[in-house]
Amino acid sequence: MDEFSESLRLTVQLLVSLEPELVEIVSLSLSVSVSATVLAALIGLPLGAAVAVLRFPGRSALTALLNASMGLPPVVVGLAVYLLLSRAGPLGELGLLFTPQAMVIAQCLLITPLIAALARQTLADLDENCREQLQVLDTRPLNMVGALLWDGRFSLITAVLAGFGRAIAEVGAVIIVGGNISGVTRVMTSTIALETSKGNLALALALGLILVTITLSINLLVTGVQNVATRRYA
Amino acid sequence: MMPLKVSGVRMERNGRALLDEVSFCLAANGVHVILGPNGAGKSLLLRVLHGLIEPDSGQIEWAGRTPVAAQPELGMVLQQPVMLRRSVLSNLTFALARKGVPRRQRKAQALRALAHAELESLAHQPAPCLSGGEAQRLAIVRAWVQRPKVLFFDEPCANLDPRSTYKVEALIREISASGTQIILTTHDLAQARRLASEVLFLANGQVQEHTVADLFFRSPRSLEAAAYLEGQLLL
């Protein structure tokens, strides 16, 4: 118990002092996961909308694949990206392994299917509602995809948030492709894992608190915005 | 677009004939009212004529073209129109965009249409928040700005109060006067009397009679129509 309260004291001290190392870790975490989420949303939202709206052969197989890959294990995604980016790998020449970019790629691959699958579900419901109306307004299939993405914009925020939550919380992929190099690729989750194993609980706990606080506040903020907007367009 | 020739259209679901050998020809200009009790197959017939649904058998020709080929010139106001989740004005600019109207001209055209529907003051309100009557009028001008040659209305005044019904019917007359052909379903005799130039009476998925409106209301030829006009419940 003593150790725990000592850790808590250290945690508060760390938070108050805003040590450069801490700030660096937090900001790298945020920039990697935000970049990954933006990229994944740019790919995943249109993909999910297309699967929801367009009728093509293999559509239900693709839906099943998307749904299944919501549960991709981060370490496996990390391993795949590692193999791609390693010296001997097909993209080895880019020299991206053990850089923040590699972490962005890994997290993006991890959450794109999640965002696409959630978007597909949301927009399939909306599609059922609007399809005939859009048809009688002479809307071509591709315009239908665009119209539904726009009409579902407030509901889609949830899909993007879920992606961000998974990205910022995962540790397996970033450790494998980032290498957890101090000052270069060390993010909140990988530092927590490392410091805990070293017995340095104060730093780990401080980072844990920050991680939870950031995730919660972003979620609360966005949910608030979403509620206001949904009420307006209910 | 006219004449519209329909011959032997049949649709069956679960062994029940929803449309039973429907044949007719619409040639004259005006407001064609498809009248009949609920469940007669009116909405289904409208969807088949528009090409939204393909019949099991039978032929439909819009001046020699299939419904799907004619679709760009057909408009439809659904019984429960869906408002896109954007402003009233954007609902109209969306419709204009689908017809390839250049971006610069959309807003002016949309505002003119809003004036017809008496909705100018609501231009920037979110469309899903409109009242029933306002939504119906927006749906009508949204279909009309696309300048269809034929405009379908599916029970345009179901669930509207008399005041809203009056405004909607005024709008329909205005559209008809502009030269657009109107095909409208209703189960409301009074509305049919007010609007129809021709009546197609549908019951049990069959065309019971197709007559000029005056004649239909004075002396219907079919027993079913006579019973309906007398206010008997057609079951």
C-alpha cells in the first residue's frame, strides 16, 4: 500500500512538473494516433459507405471480412508491418522501420477495418431509409455513397472515435514496428509496459492516468458535439 | 413522354396477386388520379410505372421507352418523403445537382422554388425538423426543380390537415398548369373530385374502370366504383 501511495505522490509530482520527457511521450502518442485515425477515416469511411450502398458480387463476403477484421490482434498487424518494412522486406528500402511513420502505418492498418465495418453498419441502416428517396431524385450510385456519408456524418463520428480509442490504447503493434526507442518511438502505452517491467511504477502510473484522461476527454468532447448536432438534425 | 401504355402488368407475392393484369393507356394531358381503397395496389402500381420495381410480367412503355430508360424524365413524391439531413435549401440544391445544374445557378433556382412552396423563411432550417405540411411542400418542389415531364404523387395529402392539403393541392395545380403530367394516387374521393381530369379506379389489384373525371363521378360504369362513390366500405 505504501508503494502505491508513494507512486501516486510521484505521479502528481510528474504531472505538475511537466517533465520534457513526459511531454514528448504524450505528444508523440497523440500525433501518431491522430495521424493514423485521420488516414484510416479517409480510407475506412468511404470503403464502409461503398459496401453499404453499392451492389456488387462479393459484397456479403467483403462485409463478413470487414466485420471479422475488427478484431485483428495488434501484435499480428505489427508483425505484418514489420515484415513489410524490415530491411529484407518489400518496402525495406524506404527505411521506415523503427520510425513514428511505421507506427502510423501499423495503427492505420489496425483500425481501418474497424472504422469501415462500423461505418458500413451505420450507413446500411440509413441506406434502407433513404434509398428509394435518393433513387427517385435520380441519384447515381456513387453520388448515393457521398450523400449517405454526409447525411450520416454525426453518427459516423462514433466509428472514428472507436478507431482512435483502439489506436491510442494498443501497444503490441507500436512496440514491434517502433521498437520503443527512447526519444524517438516511445509512446504512452509502450512506456507504461516498459516502466512497469522495470518496476518504475510512478512514471507508468502517471502515463496511465494521462492516457485515460485524454481518451475520456476526447470522447466526452466529441460526444457532446455529436449530441448538439444530432438534436439539430433529429 | 406520353402516351403511357401499360399492358398485362402482373405482380404476385406469396401467392396473392397484388397487380392483376393491369392494362390502360394514358394519352391526354392533365391530372391522372389513381383512385382506390387502401391495399388496392396504387402505390405498387406507381413504383412499377416509375421503374423502381419490375413487374413479374407485362409491359410498360413511355412513348415507346421502358420505365428505366424514361426514368430521368420521371419524378416522384413518395408518400413519406425522406428529408435529407441538411438545410431546406440544400435539399433543393442536392436535387438540382443530380440533374447537372451548374453550381452557380443552383441557389437562385432553389430559392425560386422555395418561394412557390412558401418556405423562403425556412431556407436555412434543418429539413428534418419541418412540420408534416412543410416537409410535403419541400418534397414537392424538390421533385419539381428537377423538371420532370411526368410527376408522380403517392397519397400526397395523407395525414395532412385541411389547410396544408389546400396548399399542397394548389402546388399540384400549379405544376400541372406548367405542362407537367401528373399521376397521383389517393383514396380520398373529395381530393379526386378536386384534382382529377381522368380517373383510373383500382381495386384488388385490378383496373375496374378508366374514365374522364366528370363522367366517372356522375355515372361510374363499374359496380366497385359505384359502391366506392356511394361511400360503401369496399373490403
